[in-house]
Amino acid sequence: MRKWDLEFTVGLFLIAGIICLSYLSIKLGRMEVFGAKGYDIHAFFSNSGGLKNGSSVMIAGVEVGRIKSISLEDYQALVVMSIAEGIEIQEDAIASIKTRGLIGERFVEISPGGGERIIPPGGRLRETQPPIDFEQLVSKYVFGTLE
Amino acid sequence: MDLVRKLGESAIKALFRLGRMGIFLAKAFAFSVTPPVKLSLLIKQIQFIGFQSISVIFLTGAFTGMVLGYQGFNTLSRFGSDAFLGPMVGLSLIKEMGPVISALMVTGRAGSSITAEIGIMRISEQIDALELMGLNPYRYLIVPRLLAAIVCLPLLTAIFDVIGIFGGYLIGVKMLGLSSGVYFGEMVSYVEMGDILEGLIKSLNFGVIIAWVCCFKGFHTGFYTGFGAEGVSKATTQAVVLSSVLILVWDYFLTSTRIFL
């Protein structure tokens, strides 16, 4: 009985610890355990300031994917987005980097296009918009060059 | 002249002691990666260090999270940014409070009794008896505790973090009226995998420190503190003080240099 007690309590402890660990890493760390289904699309931005791996990709405020990687190519930011299965994005859709609130985090908002052609997996989103540079806007306003 | 001699003598003694601690750790690691590992002893130690610490981790985690929720809310609402309560509670628990406080709690609860237990074995010559029988005392006494601490500390830290996050939720959302979507949504968007790994690596380090210092102080009870009951009590005090201080110092070094991160 005592041996059973020992093994039972150790098992209980390990299970509790592992549940908490996986809660932390899946819920908060956004680890994808089951290899979330989806496809990748690319987009070039002239400025990707503030975007991070794992930032959200949204359409109409609904999260449809995440940023997979950001790298530099030809002095432009190459952003690879992983889009959930079943979400179709037209070739003339526009991807723009936006900020949640005034100091919130950056995310990519995709405004759907009207075209017939859908971007295939691995395809490229041509129309992009860099984030609004708030400081530049303020300095333009302050120094009066804003049209 | 006498003063210089005494200073030199204590410096050399301190150097010897440091060397002995280093050799002790190296031996413990060497014996824990080579078979045979005494599995039944290891399980017993996991029960002692891990399972029996759950209640104290639970209580300290809940109250740490609750006070973070309370203080964080009061401070952040001065800037009108109480929406960031979630990330504040989550990040400070996961990166700093979780690993450090759970390590200090384990030092106080399990570390002290490790030292006392091994110390009493030493002064009642049970360790010498083991050696006489040709059994390796490291394998029977040190390795199970070292491995158990390495296994248990990250798990206890994870439990502490989760309990603390829900403690902060209880205060911030249920008592002070933040919306629950804001608390968890902002936390999810600001906490990253790197932060969680940082906390886990810290707690692994602290596990090694606790097992190392407490086993060493117990194992060498007779040498520095004198034999007898007083020796054990001194060794226990030293073990708790030294490992708590080392945990905080090492925490600073880990955070500032990011060697393992």
C-alpha cells in the first residue's frame, strides 16, 4: 500500500506539473503542438517595424493566421504568413501593418480584394502598406509640412 | 604580522572550501550520468521535493499572483493603462517571481531537511558505514536528490506560474472589474515562448543550486561545523542561507548576461 501511495503521489505531481507546463507553452507561448493546418503566403513590406514572429494576421478583425518569419531581401522586409486552411485571399487583396490602439502591438490586416484569382499556397501578396509612422506624422504636423 | 597570517590562512581555507564544493558538484554530475541510477530512491525524492511542496507552492503562488494583481492594477490605473494588467502579472510571474520564489520555498521546505538528514547520517557515521560496505554514498544519497531537484523545480515553477496567473485573474477581474477577455487576451499577445523558456532555464539552474548546496553542507557536516547536534543545526542554517543568497545572485547573473538563454 505504501509503495502504491508513493507511486500515485509522484504520478499526480508529475501530471500536475506537465499540465501546467503545457498550459503555459500552448496558451501563452503559442506553441503549435499538432502542426496547425494552413498554408504560407509571402509579402514584401518597405517597413515591417514592430512586427514579430507570431503576430496576428487579421481579416475584418478576425484572426486568420500568424506571422511565421520576417527576413530581409533586396532591402525589403519579406514577411511569411501562415494562413488557416479554408481562408481564401484574392490576388488583389491589400496587406497593411496596423497598431492596436495607440501603443498596442502591431499586426497585419488584410483587406480582401475583388478579384477572381486566389493566391495559391506559397504565393505572393503584391499590394502592401507599411505602418503609419506616428512620429513622422507628428513632426510633419508640428513643423507644418502636412498638406 | 599576525593579522596578515590570519587573513592569508582564512583566504586559503575559503579557496579549499570552494574547490571542495566544485569537486562535489562535478562528482555528483558524473555519478548521475553514469548507470546505475537508483530509481526507487529517485522516485522517493521526487515525492519528497516535488509532491510535498505542492501545498506551499500553491499558497505562495496564489498570494503572489493576487498581490501582483492588486498592486499592478493600482499602479497601472494611475496611467490609465490597466488593460496591461495581464501582461504585467504574466511576465513578472513567468520570468522572475515564479522561478525565484518557488526556489526559495523549496530551499526552506526541502533543502533544510536534506541537509539535516544527510548531516545526521554523517555524524552518526552512517555514511562511513556505507563506504565500509563498499557502497558509493554519492549514488545512494546525492544523485537521487540532485536529479529529483532538477526534475521537480521546473514543474513546481510551472504550477506556481499558473496558480499565480489565476490569482491575478481573481483579483483583477473578479474583484476590481477588469474584463476577463482583456486580462487573458493581452497576456497571450505579450508573453512569448522565449519568456517561458527563460523561466524554465532559471528554475533548472536553481534546482541544481539547491541540491548542490544542501547536499554539500549535509555531506560535510563534521568538517566545518563540528560534530554533534550543534554541527547539524549550523550546517542546516548555512545551507539555507547560502543557497538562498546563491539563488538571488545567480538569478541576477542569468538575467543580465543571458548565458543560457
